[in-house]
Amino acid sequence: MLGRIGYRFNQFRFGMFSVYDSADEKLARASLSDQEYSLFDQLPPFEKKHAVVVARKMLIFSVRNPELDREKLVKLGLLHDIGKVMERNSVMTKSVMVIIRFFLPGLYDWLAERGKVDPRFKRFYIHKHHGAVGAQLLEEIGVSGEFLSIIKKHDPRVEPFGPADPIELKILRQADSTY
Ligand SMILES: [Fe+2]
Ligand SMILES: [Fe+2]
């Protein structure tokens, strides 16, 4: 419990004070296609920064596991939360949603389900299912195959890790679990 509160506090602090800088931008530009980058560029700066932090952790994993596709790992880091371009949340709005999810999970799930059909709660649906939303956005620009299923399943709160799931999903979840 304390660990989860600490994680959320760090997430908030990260969102408020981290700066997406020119080195981050350079990594994103160099690693993404034009279409992928134009989606990425729609993320708010704090989400871009988070994606770059995850991508850098993926890079470290790729050095330790040279048999894995380095480019794919970095792209997974950069694009794993791409569904959040549909949320259009500020740090504050996002923090309120995270607090509701943390303290009132039943209400959060109810709002997320309502959000499927009710535009007033759509941001809750997108927040909970940003993996699936992101996979759909990437599919629309021609991304295909396993990459999409990893993006779709990257949030362990939505779906547990299965025996048939690829190692890249496990690595992504690990890289995504700290701020
Ligand atoms: Fe995510
Ligand atoms: Fe993430």
C-alpha cells in the first residue's frame, strides 16, 4: 500500500516538475517514423517525458539482452502510452483520475465502463483502456502484428501477464513501473 502511494506521489511530482528537453526530442525523432512521431507529438509534455524515460530503460534492457530487437524495444517505450493522445488531460486532471482510481476503484471502473457510451465519462474509458486505444491508433497508421498486442496489453491492471505473452511485454511492464 505504502509502495503504491509512493509510486503515485512520484508520478505526480514527475508530471509537475520533469522537463521534456532537446535530448528527449532527439531520441523521439530518431526512433519514430514520421507518422508515429506526429502521433507522439500530440502527447502533453509530461507524457512525452514519461515515454522517453521508459524508452531509455528499454535501451538499457536491450544492452543486457542483445538478442532482442533494440529498435523495437525503444519504440515500445516511446509509444506504449500513445492512446493518451485521446485523453487530452492536464497533470491536474490526470491526478484527480488517478486519485479516484486509487481510493474509489469501483467508481473508477463504473465511470470507465459508462465512458464507452457516454461522452461525459469518455476520458475515464480512455484512461483505463489507453493501451487498446493506442493500439488502434497505431493500426490506423499501418503498424501491425505483435507490436500492437504488446501496446494493447501493457497495463497489468487491465490484463495479467499470460504464459504465451512475449518477453518484450514483461520488459515494458517493468520499465513502466517506476518513475
Ligand atoms: Fe500506460
Ligand atoms: Fe506508461
